Amino acid sequence: MAVKPHDREPPLQRLIALYGVRGVARLLDIKGPSVANWKRIPAERVLELEAATGINRKKLRPDLYGAPRARPTRNSLAA
């Protein structure tokens, strides 16, 4: 059974709005029902989708490729 559109994460919703489920499947050379069952873009597909669409990986999966956390500096540790 396909995932309902409102159950998908926003980056996947936007990708499907642009290309459609079948279009995304064609980009990845997979079957449409596989894409229809996604709730989010699988981590193993992000780089392939980035190459195929030009959409930055940070926009496709910000939870994986978002801005790195600030690392503590010596000054902040001394406080």
C-alpha cells in the first residue's frame, strides 16, 4: 500500500511534486511502487538523486547532510 502524501517528509513531497513518483523512479532506474512506499528519501538514494536532479543533498536529507554542529573551541571550554 502506498504511503499517503501527507505522511511523507517535505523534501520527498517536493521531489514528487516536481517529477512525480514515476519520474523519480525513472531517475533511479527502480520501480514506481518502491518510491510510492517511501516516507523519506532513503539515505542510500540521496547522492544518486542529487546527481540526477541537481538538488543539493542538504535539501534532500537535511537530517543527514545539514549544517555541521558547532565544535567547541578552547575559549568556550574554559568558561
